[in-house]
Amino acid sequence: MSFDTLGLAAPLVRATVDLGWTKPTPIQLDAIPAARDGRDLLACAMTGSGKTGAFLLPLLHRLMDHPTRATRALVLTPTRELAAQVHADLVALAKHTKLSGAAIFGGVGMGPQEAAFRKHTDVIIATPGRLLDHMGQPGKYVDFSALEVLILDEADRMLDMGFLPAIKQVLRQIPTKRQTLFFSATLPPPIVELSKSMLKDPVRFNVERVSKPAAGIEQALWPVKESLKADLFLALLRADVIGNVICFTRTKHRANRLSDVLTRAGMPNAKIHGNRSQAQRTEALAGFKSGKVRVLVATDIVARGIDVEALEHVVNFDVPHLPEDYIHRVGRTARAEATGEAFTLVSPEEENDLRAIEKSIGRKLPRRTLEGFDYNHRPVERFEVPIAERIAAIRAKKAEDRARAKAKLERKAAAESQRGGKPSGSRPSGSGPVAGSRPSSSSAKGRRFGGRRGRS
């Protein structure tokens, strides 16, 4: 079956051809006809399944049917990266139409985003926090009075990130008469309750399905000591066992450390995590997509919403604590029924988390070793610096800075003492006004009243 059999407008079908989409994915086959007919949807869709096209195509079809000058659709996403990715897909799919979209997220200036609201952009794609920032501005330029469609993408991730109160606040300020499309990779109880309050007689897809990685992902484990993970990762890169890769770490500190190791080894890399500015994150992703950067080191901030064509590998430098996080990480490869490899470096301390993952996906993962790699050698340097040592180093640095500042003040005071005990340019205490200066108002007033002020 092809896209032209789904009842979509010709300009949209033409855009799918331009993108090289040869046939709809299963979620697109299920969702597009129902959404095109105006039904509410509740879909449990894994990452990489093509769900962005599943909601954007019927949305654009609806908006083309009776164009108006108003904001008529809102897409809520959990992260900046996902908002930017959905916006890029919208621009590509709306290429042969006159429809417009804008991405609204933090880390960048609000001015251009405000302009998008004032121009009544057709589709707003936003993170909840930044959207509420705009909705709370005194100018009241956010106008959702003509809103027809609300889409929640990665609803469970928004729950994980604490956005549920923000979503409820947004819901109170938009029309209740609307079509709602609700997409989530998992359906924990709070998400089920939220969907019940938002959806009217929804068409349900895959809600009983156990979340698993896409079929085209070849998964494998690389057992290794925690202290040798960085060395093994570099060896896999140098042996071309791993090609271009997104490598996920547990923390921002470990992402920084791994990036430093790769840089010292001459391996082109970039990093994305929550402490990076939006400009840095955008630059890192652009470098990776262009091929300038071979390794993108990331935390789970990009486990959803990053779409890289022909991504060869995903590596879990650290075993994720939750099976759902594993599924989303490895879903960065083998997208839209393509193929890819997902490797996990697993230390003995991480075996419990690994067993939970294998139980969730219903299979034991094969274990591999790299020929020629010394699994018992001593690393040149520690990869992970314990947090107590990091805190001690920070405190020592602050103490050093304070001592340096104190010494500087003491040298300055000694120099002033040698010049006569007063700072250069100062005048002796008790001296009269400086020539040309005006007397203070109090002294002038005292003279006018015969000098009686201050007497007792």
C-alpha cells in the first residue's frame, strides 16, 4: 500500500515522494485514516515507528481543506530536540502547501516566537514550559480560540519530566471542542487517566502491546569492567566495529568525561546534555548529521526526538536503569523499518538492570568480545571521578580563589601604605571641599540659618 491510497491531498503525497517514503509504516496505516476522518486517537507507538508522519499528514490534510488565518493546531512535545524535529518534518511535508509552523521552546529568544504567535502561524509545536511562558505574557498575544487539533507526542516522557501540571494548565486555556491525538510509548496509570480526560470515543492502537525495540535493530552486549569502558569503546571505534554512533551515558558528568577522552584520542565528537546551551546542542546535532562528527555523546535528553538518517549504531555506554529508556535509546537506529545495530557496554555492577531489560523485551541478548583487546589491562586514568572527590576539588578551587583574592587585597593595601597610608587620589579626612565642588545641602542650609544647625 502507498500513501496515495490513504485519501491524503495530492501535495502531501507528493511531499512523501520527495522524502523518499515509499510506503506507510504500520502506525501510519492505522492512524492516518482515522485521524483524517476527525477521530480522536490513543496510540501506543514505539520510537522510530513513523508516528510523526502518522499525526502530521492527517493534520495537514485537515488544515488544507479549509484554510483560515488562525492558529489551528498545537503539538506538545517533551524536549527542545523533539520540537525542532517535528517542526522540520512539518516543513518538509507542507512543502507544496501554504501552511506554516513554528517551534516554541526554551534556550532561545522569545522575540521570534512571539512574532510567530502574532502572525497566527497554522501549527504551533511547543514544549509545555516555554508555551506557558508565552501564555503568561502581559500582551496576551497567544490566541488559541480557533484551535481545532491538539496533539500530545511522547506523553509518557512529558510525565517523566514533570510536565503533567503544565499540560493540565495548558488544557484549561484551549477550546474543549477539538480533535485530540494522543501518542505515548508506554501507558502508565497517570497517562491513562490523562487520556481519559482528554479523549472522546478514541480509536485505540497498540495499547496492549508490550513495548519492544524495532524489528530491524540488531542488539548485542559487550561485557567489560567499568574502568575499561572508555578503552573498549575507543577500540571498537578504531576497529570500525562501530561506525557513526550516538553514545548514551548515565549522567552529564560522564558525557563530559567521555567527550574529553575521545577528543584526546583524536576522535571527532560532540556532546549534548542539559547543561549545554541551545546553540551548542543545535551545533552538535548539525555536525553529527553532516558527518563532520563521528560520535555524538548524549544523555537521555536525546533518547527521543533525534532522527538521523542511516544512523549505523547506538551504544549504551551505561546500561539504563529502566527498560523503557533502553528501548528509546536503541530506537534512534533502524528507524522507519530500516536496519541498525545497538550495542551495550555492560559491567558486572549493571547485570541487574540488564536482566530487567532482557525480561522486558522477552529475549536474552548475545554477548560479544573484541579480539585483541586486553580485558585485564590497567587504564591510564580513571574515567569516573567519585562525586566526593569532585566536590572536594570544587571546594579546593574556591578556597584557592579566595586566598588569591585576599593576597591581592593585602598587596594593594601595602602599596597604598607606602604611598602615605591613603589610596592615591584620596584627600585627608577633615579637609575642606574640593575646589570647584558644591557644598552639601545640609552645610549650605546651616550657613543660611546662622550656623545654628547642629548646636545643642
